[in-house]
Amino acid sequence: MDAFTAGLLQRIKATETDLTRARETGDDFLVEVEQAALDDLHRLAAEHGVEVGAAGA
């Protein structure tokens, strides 16, 4: 696995964790921010052929 793929998967996992935390605390604005970030990361992964299943998504 190259550094780009590893970094991207790490960012996806961290963003998923942050999204879960935002949902648990009821922070609707942060949920929207984290969901948008996660969507962008998934798009980036798809554009580069990175399989995100390994990141737990």
C-alpha cells in the first residue's frame, strides 16, 4: 500500500470517528461538516481507485 492510499484510508477512518462523535453529542452542524468531508474523501478515493472497505466504510 502506498503512502497516498494509507493516508487517505487513515483520514476516512478519522473522519468516520469524528462523525460518530458529532452524532452522539447531537451537534447537527458538526455532523453536516463531517459528513461533507467524508463524502469528499470517498469521492477522492473513488477517483483514485482506492477501496475504502478496508477503512470500515
